[in-house]
Amino acid sequence: MKKIRERDAQREPEAPSWDVPATAAEALVDGHRATRDRVARSILDHGPSSAADLAGRLGLTTAAVRRHLDGLTAAGLVESREQRVYGSRGRGRPAKVFALTDGGRDAFYQAYDQLAADALRWISEAAGGGEAGEQAVAAFARARLAKQGRKYRGEVEQADAQQRAEALARALSADGYAATVRRVPSAAAAPAAPAGAQLCQHHCPVAHIAEQFPQLCEAETEVFSQLLGTHVQRLATIAHGDGVCTTYVPASGAAPSSSRTPGAVPIAGTSPNETGSTARRNLA
């Protein structure tokens, strides 16, 4: 397979032309140290990013990053979109961000996904399949996510009770989940009631596996509930075909609700008719 030709941001002696890779896998499996791979990997780890964000993280010029983004876009690995803005938008055109396409994600995860899926399937079969197998996979998922939760607990517990969702989002983002928090009106009727929050994960490293094993999403939701000390409700998941994993965190002291919370509108890319189906458990 061809290696991706790396173009130096400052010096390009022969200014070689770029070959558009024949497949997504060809673009990313080979030449892992190439700058274009670094750009794609940064988007994978941090979620949709602007050219300026990528330049800052990778120590490149914005112009150099844009050239690599052009190549990745031509290869079908990256697509551009307008940056989502919450609240009032300033003057001027919205910033453009770049996100990996399904092909781009597949190029990174195809081999690892198959290995992980085979391992979880083996766990299920070794437990006898059926309900016993599902429970065995769920036990594995809870153990895995509990370990991840212990890593986040210190940062979350140090935060003020009203800021714990933001603290969890920062911890998740450090692990590549590109998490953000959006405050939304409380379910309470009182106008002065404190706002709840939507915890949004714009990237999920195990989305392809979670499509086959939803126990991973369920275990993650349970860990969020434990870390935040409150019932939380999963509104949408990337594994379910939604654009963003979205979890509703009620305001402190608010009563849990089985219906969609007023104001907790699914993020763009989710399906309004399907979001409730991903909340499989009513966690205390």
C-alpha cells in the first residue's frame, strides 16, 4: 500500500503532488507518522475541530493544516460542517469544523473492532449464551467502566455540586470523548428552578462495538449516575445511530422523569422519535 506523503509546513523542496488514496484504510493504516495521519488522529481524539484548533495542537501553521484537511476530504475521510453554537451567535459566518466520516472512523477501528467484538462474543458464549451470556457481557462492561470511573472520581468530586457535569466533561475530553455540557431548563414548573444539563460526547471510541453490545452504553450511563450522585437519563447514543451521545443530568434535587425533559432537545443529528429508546434503565 502507498504511504501518505507528508508535506512539511515550512519547507517543501519538490512540492510533490498528493495522491488521493484508493481507500480509507489505505490512507490511515500506513504511514502512521505522516502529518496527515496526525491531523486525522487529532480529530479522532478530540472530536470536530477547526483548522486553527488542529494547528495549535499539532504545532503546525493553519495553512499547512488546511492542505492536509483538503487531502483528507478528497479521500472521503473528513467532512466539514458549521460549528454548533449554543446561546447567542456573534456577527460573521459560523466557524467551520472538520469531523471524521464513517469511512474515516472505520479506517482506524476496523481491526480493533473485530477483535473486541470477538472477545465479547466469546465471553457471552462461554457463559452459556442467551440471558446468561448477556449478563456476562454486562458484568464485563460494568467492570471496565467502573475502572474508568475511578479515574474520573477525584476531579468530579472536587468540583462544586452544580459544576460536576462540567468536571466530568473535562475528564472525558482528556480521554478523547470530546465532551461538552449544555445547560437546559429544569423539568420543574418554577421559573427560577435551577437548570439541568445535557452532557454531550461528540466522539465515542467504542461506538461500533456498542452497536452489537448495548451493555457498554448502559454501564457508562450507570457510572455517570454514580459519579454525579444523581439519576441520569441517556437521550441519544452514537451507537444507536444518533449524531452525539447525549445524557440528561437533572438539577440537584430535581425528581427524575421518565419522559423527555422540557428543553432537553436532542443535539442535531439525533432522531427525536428514537432518543427515549436508548434509556434502557431507570438508575437510582
